[in-house]
Amino acid sequence: MPISIQPYREEHQKAVKAFNLRLRAGTTDPNLVFYERAQPEWLPPFDGSPLYNQYFVALESEEVRGAYALKCERFFLAEHGEYAVACYHHPLSEGIVNRKYSAVGSLLLRDALGREPMLYALGMGGLDGPLAKMLKVMGWSLQLVPFFFRVVHPYRFFRQMNALRRASWRRALMDLAAFSGTGWLAINAAQSAKRLGRPIGPFDAVEVDEFPSRTDDLWLEAKDAYRLASVRDHQTIARLYPAGDKHLTKLCVSRQGRVIGWAVVGERRKDAKFGSLRVGSIVDCWAHPVNAAAVVLAATQALERHGMDLVVSNQAHKAWCQALAGCGFFQAESNFLFATSKKLSALLSGNLSDFHLNRANGDGLPRNF
Amino acid sequence: MTATVFERVRVIASDVFGLPSEEILATSSPENVDAWDSTQHLNFVLALEETFQLQLSPDEMEKIRTVSDAATLIGEKLRAANG
């Protein structure tokens, strides 16, 4: 039977549940499931807002054989102004568990490009993943967004960081570093050394329930400092981080009474590779590059106050990367990809280090926190 | 489909899926060719488009379930293009 890709409607919900059951039965990855409600819970279409999610399903008669989502939003592109773009996320194909449907993955991607040629994708677990490979075949541009981490509690880090404790000799070495205190000394010395010679200047940071309207001016003042940035005016960040939402912390950073930046931080959901470590993330942030260091420090201090053992962040722009390094963060291998379709790539100027990109640009909000 | 079209499609499939030509049959499909996954399906389609100077719609892409299907589709499109 032919496969047709259509917007996901309520009448498809039962078939999506059945699709998810087949995926779960055929794989060990519990994350390989599609949204079971047709109406997005996060960023549903609303009142003409340019920021919203849309879901699509691949139907073979009444059975769902695949699905994908588009997060529609606006990017600011230097020399071009604001553009409507979409983030291609959560593509799932029955081909994962039944080879008869191996073509579905490529059909989903082509369908998405037909609906929205200005596409990007973020994350994907690195260059070796199946989606990254398909995007490369389609001529997309793929770049890794730098990853940074800062150890807040060295003892817990050495005892719990499962990703580094896989080999028995490593476990022994990390236990020695933890129990002897040498690990604590080494990490603190290294993180302090990174801070030397980088004065940040005084600032105030307050946790807020709602971002002030001044954030609109902040968006307008700073956007031209970037070659690419996801629109972060007041309307957008109020929609992304609404008042009353408690699972992420919103920070306003000021200097001499004037708001110079903001950040959103949160605790990541438990992940086996981190053991029982509490991992905080600088999820989103905005400021002119000259004020990046103050915002990064404010965000880091907030996460430390909230009891995090480890703080992580992915940042693309050189000023934000330098700010993280200046606050004692180490850079490590990244598997966080930024991929742009041919049409979108053609409009980009500059390098990745001229773009402002965060984890929040992807699809992980809010389910990863 | 003509023998020529099938042979050309077979060569493309052999190249994309990394198998000797003689192992590519009319009935070769994702179900019996290990290397035929989503990415390689895309590679296969793009290679067909480039070789035969054709554009395949998503509907047409979806019809390609075997090498024979690919050759039949390409044959039909070539005939249509040549009037």
C-alpha cells in the first residue's frame, strides 16, 4: 500500500500508540516513541504566534509507519533579517524495527523539506547517527556545537561519573582521586587557573518568574552582534519560558540598574551516564557578546546554589565559549550537531563561532528537564 | 522496463549497497539486502536521479521497494520524458 504523509490529527492517536508499541517491542531505546497526542503539549499552534510545533504522520492505510515534528520559529540572519525556519525533530520510522519500511525515513525528510525548505536540526547524538548521515547525503551542512562542563563537587564527580568509569582501571583511578582529595585539588586548581586574567566586572543577578519587557530592547540591541540567532524578543521568551513554570529557573542580569542579559538554567533529567550526579545546564541565554561572561557566571552561580554537582552547556558563539572557559569550564568532545538544509545554508554568512545557539534551540525543552 | 535500464539500475544498486552486481537481483529489497537502510535508500534515489537526470517525487520514492520497482519506475519516466 502507498504511504502518505499528513498532519497528525486526533483520529491518528490510536495508530500512533500502536506504532510506539511496535517500536518499543523492537528496540531497547525507551526514547524511540512519538507524541501520543496530536495537539502538541509544548508550543502548540497559538493565536498566530510564529513559534509553534506541528506533527506529521506517515500513513499506510490506517497504520502509522512513521512520524516527524517541525518546530516553526524565526531566525535572525545577518544581512537578511528575520526568516521563518523550522527545526526538524523526532523523526521516527517503522524501518527501525521492520526493514520492509526502510524507505520511510527518507520519505519523512523529503516531505519536511517540501513543506519547509528552511530547515535545521540540532542534537542527533553526533555525526554517526542515522539522521546525521541522511542529512549529509541530502547536502546539509553539519557542524558540532562545542560542549563545556564545570565540576562543582569533585568527590561526587569522581565517584559517580559513570561515563568515565567504564574500565576497571579508570574506576580505581577515579576512586583514588576522590578518596585521597587529589582529584579535588587538581580540579579546583585547573578551574581557578582558567579564571585568571579574565575580570568580569560587577553585576547583579535575580531569579524572576517573568522576564521584563526590557528584554525586547535587549534583543534589538544585541542581535546585530550575531550572524545567526534564534529570535529572542520578549514575546518569544515569554512563550518559551512562561510565568509560573517552575522546572526551569529564569535569571535577569543587570549592571548599574540596567538589564544586560538573561539566562535560563535547569537540572537535567537523570541519565545513567551521570550516575546519581545532579547535572545542571545553561539552557538558554542572551546578551551582547561583551556581557556574555557576566551572564555565564550568574547562570553558573545559580546552578551551584541549587545544589548541582556538575554544570554543562553547549554554546556556539566564540564570546560565549570564551565566557565559559573564563568561568572555569573545560571543553570536551561534543556530539551536539547543528545541521542546516541547503536553502538555509545558502543564506548563512560567517562561521559557527559567529552564531548564537543553545540547547534550547533544539527539541529537548521541556522533557529533558 | 528494458534490459538496459535494469542493468544500469543494478550497477547503481551494486555501488550504493556495496554488493557485487551478480548479487543484485530484481527482487533485492531492504528485506534481503543488509546495507539497504534509510540512508542508503536516499543514496540510491539520489544516484538514480543523477544518473538518469530525473527528479523523483516522494510518492515515486515510496514506490521503490525492490530493485525491479526502481528499474520499472525509471523506465516509465524515461518513456514519458521522451514522449
